[in-house]
Amino acid sequence: MINYIPREFDIVRDRERCIDCGCCVRQCGFDCHYFDDDGKTVVADSTRCVACHRCVDLCPTGALSIRKHVCDYKDNANWTPRIQQEICRQAATGGVLLSAMGNPREYPIYWDKILLNASQVTNPSIDPLREPMEIRTILGRKPEKLTAVKKGKSQTEMPPQVMLETPIMFSAMSFGSISLNAQKTLAIAAKNLGTLFNTGEGGLHPELSDWSDYAVVQVASGRFGVHKEYLNNSKFIEIKIGQGAKPGIGGHLPGEKVTVEVSNARMIPEGSDAISPAPHHDIYSIEDLRQLIWSLKQATNNEKPISVKIAAVHNIAAIASGVARAGADIVVIDGYRGGTGAAPTRIRDNVGIPIELALAAADQRLRDESIRSRVSLVAAGSFRCSSDIVKAIALGADACYVASAPLIAMGCHMCQKCNTGICNWGIATQRPELTRRLNPEIAHERVENLINAWNHEIKEIMGGMGINSVDSLRGNRLMLRGIGLSDKELEILGIKHAGE
Amino acid sequence: MKKVYAREQYCINCRLCEVYCKTNHSKSKDVVKAYKKESPSPVSRISVYGDSKASVAVNCRHCDDPACVKACIAGAMTKDKKTGIVSVNESKCIGCMTCLAVCPIGCIKISNTAVKCDLCSGEEPACVKNCPNKALVWLEVGGGAK
Amino acid sequence: MLKEGQVRIPSGCAIAAIIDKKGERINGSEIIKSIALMHDRSNGLGGGFAAYGIYPEHANDYAFHVFYDSAQSRKECEDFLFKHFNVDVSEKIPTRKTEKIGLGPDIWRYFALPNKVRMSESRLDEEEYTAQCVTHINTSIDGAFVFSSGKNMGCFKAVGYPEDVGEFYMLDQYEAYLWTAHGRFPTNTPGWWGGAHPFNILDWSIVHNGEISSYDANRRYIEQFGYKCTNQTDTEVITYLFDHLIRHHGLPIDVAADVLTAPEWDEIDNMPAEKKEYFTNLRAIYSGALVNGPFSVILGSNKGLLAINDRLKLRSLTAAVKGNRAYFASEESAIRIVCPDPDEVWSVSGSEPVFIPLELDEKEGSAK
């Protein structure tokens, strides 16, 4: 059958350097590389290449490179090659287009249109190497006020609090969508960094029970893997209402990924598709959410904060406020660039709004309602570097969830093929020959290095602003200025334009 | 003594240990030249057995009481008392293959003479240094492999 | 050019204070002498004083000091004031002609108590009612600005050097048991009288040296609770923080000071359990009220005087005691010129606020 779509990449092999060791042959899970008929010479079929770079990075002689395959179409700004190819794919399969990772389209990235402040003369900057620089972050519902009749003694009844040593947490990625080794990597890193990882809707694998103090356990619409012990083996519980990558729809883990281990953790039959419904079928309204929050609190003896994760959609500020009032201790907002293991392409690329605007609107709304200081606000949906985090905190976030960045630290090259179940880096796969490639001993160090590096940078930036505690950065929008933004955008972000 | 241990749960069958062993035992120490230019072609002293489902790298165990040393009729195979490394003196070796026959691991190879792991003469071995997944580790005996 | 409130203007400064904890009154010339010594720390763009115990004959009335830009603004403001308060005295604040103080607003003073009927209709207590009325005038009546609204106390401020401001307001004619003073060095110059320090709401007055880097975090925190930071100054936001913590949350003054200058986590983690819990709870609940960046602040009230310094000790503040009196100033020399032989002199530490309570007899006024 004719494939109407030209291949995406060319595998270029420098024959001068190739030693035919066959490493690429054995590493490519997509079977691009193979030994020729002579059994000795390595050749490649580029049509299946996804540009994951596994072969490039492991080639001992640097003989391989991947190039974009150039096959021009007649110019058309409307019927672009991408649109035409998607039509051909649907014409061939009759199916919904599926993609993975976050929205890759050319929408504005507001982080790149916001600039940070620094102290000059009137206010000294602070050297983080000489002075303490605090990034400790405490999540959880706060009482209205401190009860203390005298200095040094608190008589306050505190709801359960979660103390993080960095404002960065690892967002939800379930065992099933990612490998156990990948989840273990995040668990080890979370413990060593003093932060939390998130089980996603995949249950907690028994091997990770040692890290339950560093786990956020998710309760999502499929209720996979949820039982009393699961809820209690956690730092806090997260009710997932929506996900930035696919607001309004549920999840789908194909049966091929449901191995024995995954089926045990999720409490579903092996090999069956794990389908999370679009809504929670016991939450059809905000008052139902309140009931679920209280049920979970009861199941955990009121010892765990409950967070509610919602996707950033049009009316986000009002929804966030409703969620806070329904009793959520932590409100998580996930922007439209947030990643996923699999989502319908049209939804991923067209539904939801940017986290920057959603966060700014929600934070302001909670303040207008005098409840911002009572609840924690966590932002998610593509934080690429430490300055993104600093800007999010200054807009009003208590903490940020990151997932794609640590995955990249582990080896992910954003080839966006998570939904195929084949991941040459051993991350988004359950095939033992592939999961083995991710050794948590190596990966946890890389992830910790990344977050430690970001922590250093956050401290450096705060020091430059003359701030020595992240508490004083939170919601400090005067530290931000927009560049090239419209009046409306500035108004929503609650910041001034550069030069003002 | 420090030896190379293989951890099959992390072996990814890339066989880069073989590539780097061969290179480290070449004249040029250059991967491309070792494979394409040098003659006689250098020999890798480590071999990966298995396939993508399960694989493991095998090299000399540097036994406490090595059968190969006992069996060597030319006195070419010796165990260094200080370092514990079992090595071949290639100028003495006559290529009779007795060592190969008695080695319980099957890790001695024959080029013109016997060729085997020399633990890169005490430095961190090339196979360990270049293993992309820490499937090979260099540990003190008794430390055991995890 | 935009004036204060339309734009945020950072400024550096000199501050000084004198308190007699037994309530013996001190002549205004003393504090003028102290602040005048630090002439070079201000640049003539703002000076001011707060004085407690100056109106014993009106001790139970709110004393409103108001700037008016025009007769029209005075009319509007007085209409509002007379409707919401029973005004006992309404007069121009006496001033002395001096070349050093340029043309400014009309300056009036009112002694008044809330209109009982309106107050009960509003369902607010007396202080909240008064505070909201003051906020209303300052945000809604163009050209009118209430710069002092406490009982038995008053602020006096203008554009100029503090010693000239003192002469202008004839402070040598006033006697107070607690004085604070301020000389201003704004880094931008709209020269607005309302922008000078002290900043005041009800009993609370603040003089402040520094530029806080947590300003917007603190502003957005406090604005959740009905405050409007119209001046956009550090002093304003710090005053509101204290007002909120002490008046609305009922915290003792030294606990409120702990909120603003909480110790670092390293320190807290090593404290004994009870203290550790206290500071951990305090920082968790009031993270938005932590003040960051260089500052030294003197908070005056009828309860006493509180001096705080930033956590890293980036701004100078010296304290001294002699008998019943305590002295504070940005520079030690400004203390020694009025108190050459103090019993004790020390530098105020970043994590240990100094609070000097007023121990007045009942008849001395509203202080408790």
C-alpha cells in the first residue's frame, strides 16, 4: 500500500566512522537499524525513525546523525504539510489522531515575554553564597490566624501541612504510562531533594512503599489502584479532575501496556485497556467534589491534605475558587502545555489555556475573595527552566509541578511516541528489554542534579532581587514586567510593561 | 581485590563493553582505527552473551586458585601475588589452548596467543568506565554485586 | 509627573524616636535635635513626626489631621466627616512661616467621635468604622488626605528637611511621651506632602528606613483583607500589616513583630520543640506577611514603641536607654546628641525586635 506521507527523518551514517559494531541495531526499538544480508554491515531504514537519538547517543564512534527529511510541498500557508499529513493518516486509519507529550504548537509562551527585576543601589542584592537563601515551601490549608497569647508559644490547631525543601514537585505520571524504573527514579530523587513525586492514576507499586512518605497518590476518575492503604501511604492525596494536555476527557492506557505488574498496581485484569472516564461518575457538580474530599479525609483520619487538580480552562478563576471552597487544601492548575502519555491530538493542541494566564487569574481571584492565604496553589503545565518557576511563583504559585524536565534529564528526547508503548530510553514503556535501559541509580542522580541546579538558580535570581525567602517572592508581581504584551494580557497577568 | 561484576538486570545488550575493551587493548586507542586499520585486529576480552530479552557480559573472574595458571604448560599464565590479576605473558605463550579448555567461565580467547582480561592493569577498566547503564561495576571482592 | 500612589517610589531615610515609658512628656525640640543631626540622610523631599500624648484635653476623640489641595476638596471631605462623625473641634493646624517649607496644602485638624447611629448601621466596631472612613476619604475624595487619625496623638509632615518641618509645625509647642521622626530620601521626586512619613492609621504610626523587596507580596497579602495600599509605600504596607495582625487577629505586638521578621528556617529547625512549633506555624500561616529586604522600622502606638530591623541587618538602627527613657536612631550620634550618657547602647538585631511598652497611669489617657 502506498504511504501518502513522506518519512520525517533521515538516518545519516558516516561510513568512514561506522565500525559495524551493531550497537544501534540492538538499541533501536523501532527496528530502523539492521545488519545487511552479509550479516556484518549495518544499514538503516529511515522510514521508522522517530528521532529519539538513542542510536546517536550510544554510537561509540559518533557515526550517526539524524536529519529532518526534506520533501517540499507546494507552498500553502493554509494547507500546511502537517495538516495534509494528518489528513492522510486519518484517511488511512479512520481513527482519532493520537499524540504524546505537551502541546507543541506555536502559541505564545508568556514566560518568554516576562522579565525579572534586580536590585540596584536603593536596595542591595543578596549574595546567596554568603547569606541564607530560603526556598522551603509549606503546602496545605492554613488557619485564618495564629493563636498565640504570648510570644514563643503557639496554641494554633494546624491542619496537616507538607513541608518541601524546594518549590518544585514531580507531577503525576502513573506506573503504566511510565516504567517502574522511571517512577522509582522520581521517588528516590524526591526523597533526596525533600520534595514529592506523584503516582498518577496507577496505584502504588509495592516496590515503592519505602518512598510512600514522598508520594502524592492520585485518585482519578477510573479509581485505579485506590484502596485505604494506598490513600494512607502518602504525603497527600490528589483528586485529578482534569489534565492540561487533555481537558475534558479521560485517560486510556492500552491493554498492551497492562502487564501483570501494572494490572496488580491498578487492580484491573492483565491486558485489559485501562479507561478512565471523562468525568468522575460520582462528581457531577461542585458539591459532589466536596463529598469526595471529605470522604478521603475520613479515610485518612484527617491526616492528609487533599489536593484537587484541574485543567486550565476558560473560567479557571471561578473554578479554582469553587474548588478551594469545596474544601481542597491544595489547588493544582495544569496548563495546556502540560505533558501526557497519550492524548487525542486535536484536544491536546486546541483545548485549554496557558498556565501563565490561568495562574494569574486564579491567584487574583482567590485574593479578591480573601482566601488565597488559606489554600495552596500549585501550577503545572510545562516549566522548562528555573526562571519559569521564579516567574510562576511571582505570579502567585506556592509550588510548581514538573514532569517533562525530569524525563528529559532521564533521557527523554521528546520524540512524542509514548503512546506507542515503545520508548528506547526505557521511560514510557513496559517492555522489560526497554525498561531495563533506565537504571534508577544513574537516573536519580541526573534528576537530582537538575533540580539542585534549578534550586541554585532560583536562589541566585532571588538574591538579585534582594529577596532571601521564597515567601517574599510569592505573588510579588512587582518583580515582573511584560515585554511585547498587549494591555489586556498585562491586565490579566497583573503586571506592568517593561519600562513602566 | 577489585573485580568487574556484571548486573544482568541492567545489561542492555549494547555490547559497548566489547567495543571499548577492544579499543583499550589496541595500539592506537582509537575506536575507528582499532576496528578498521589495525592488523592484527585487537581482541575484546569481554563478551556479552544473550539477546535483547536477557544478556550479560562475561570476563575473567581472576580466580583465587586459577585453573588456567595450573594448566599452563609454558608458564605464561600467572597470577600476580600483589594485585591478584591473572595475566598472560604473550612472549611465553605457545598458543596450546589448554587454558581455554580448563577455564570454568570460558572467558579466554585465542588470537595467536591466549588473550584475556587484564583488568586494564589496575585502572578503572574500560568496560566499566564506558558501560552506559552501570551494568558493569568495579568492586572490591567481598563487597558483592547488587 | 505621577505622584505617590500612582506610582511606587522607593526611598532611603533617617529615623529617630524617643519614649518615656512612665509617660513623662518631652518637648518636641528634643526629637528635632536628634533627627537634625542626620540631615545628610534625607534630601529635603520629606520630613515628619509622630507625637503621642499631645492632646490630653481631647484624649478620647479621634484627632484627624487632613491635607486639602483646594477649598472644594475641603468641602467634600467635611461634608463626609460631619455626616459620619460628631466633630467637636475643627481648626487649621497652626504653622510658623518659614522659607524652607514651600507652598503646600491647607492643613486642618478635627477632634471627633463616630456618629453612633451611622456606626451601628454599619455594624462595624469603632476602630474599623473609623479606619474605613479614613480609607474612603483617602481613596475617593480627590485632593483630601487624612494623614493622622489616632487618639491623643498626631502626625506632622511636609516636603522639606525634618528639622524645618518641625519648625513649620511649631513642634517646640508640643509635649509628648513618645516621639518618632523621619527624614526622607526618595529616589524619585514628585514632592507630595502625603508621601512624607510617618504613615499613620488609627493609633499606629510608622517611620521606616529602607526599601522592602517583598513589597508587592506584602501588598497583595494585605489587600485580601480590605486594605487599599493607595500610597504604594513600604511604610503604608507595614502599618497595615501591624494593624491587621494586632487589631484583626488579636496578636500581641511582639508576636506581630515576629511575623514580619521571622527567623530563618536554619535557626527555627534547631529551636526547642515549643518555640520551633510557634515559628513554624507562624511562618506557614503568615508567609505573605514576612518582610524582606533592607528595613529598619519604628512603630509608635499608645501601647508603646516597637523597633524592628531586617533579618540580614542590612539597615542600621541603634537603641539606647537612660532611666525611663529609650532612644532609637539610624545613627548612634543622633542619640548621643540628646542623651550624651546613656545607661546602655546597642545595635538592634535583625531577629530580635525591641518593644518598649508604655506604663501609663489610667488618668494619663487611652494607653493601657
